[in-house]
Amino acid sequence: MSTDGWLLLLPAAEVPRAWAERVLPLAVVQVGPAEAGDTVAPMLVADPGWLSPAERRLAEMLRAGWSTVRMAAALGVSARTVQRRVAALRRRVGVSSDVLLGTVLGPPAGRGP
């Protein structure tokens, strides 16, 4: 089987017949960050190399638990601009919440950027 192409997550009933022999076994389990702990986190960590330097800095601040106001002061922008940048980072990474974003970006590297 080729590894090129898309990986689609569909309910089993919606998989077209033409694709039936290409279905991969997959378990999707919804758990909270506390439940996932060290078991799942290593598999979810995104490679920070594909983030821009500004995104990496913002990610470090998020992972270190900085508030929006603190990030805004450090970056010299408004709190609303920080909120927009965090929302854009969530979209780029493909998650819907800051908790998931933190999980995907991995544990804090230190006390902040």
C-alpha cells in the first residue's frame, strides 16, 4: 500500500465501498489531559521545526503557562493580538483548544522564552 496521500477519519458506515480494502484499524479514544499523562503525550508532540520563530516563541510562552496579558507585554502587542495569534496557531496545528495545543506542542521547555 502506498503511503502517499491523505489519511481520512470517517465513521465506518461512511467509507465508500471502493475504499473498503484500504481501511486501517484505528482506535479513537477521547481522554482528558490528566488521563493521558505521559502515556499519550509523546505520540502527540508536534515537531517545532515547522513553526516560524514567532510561533515557536508564542508556543514556548503557552507551554510555560504565561497569561495573555504577560505574553502581550513581552511581545509588545495588545492582548487581543495575542489571542488572534494563539487562535491562528491552534488552527495551524489543527486543534480546537489551548489544552490540546499544549498537549500537541509538548511539555514546557523551561520557565519561558
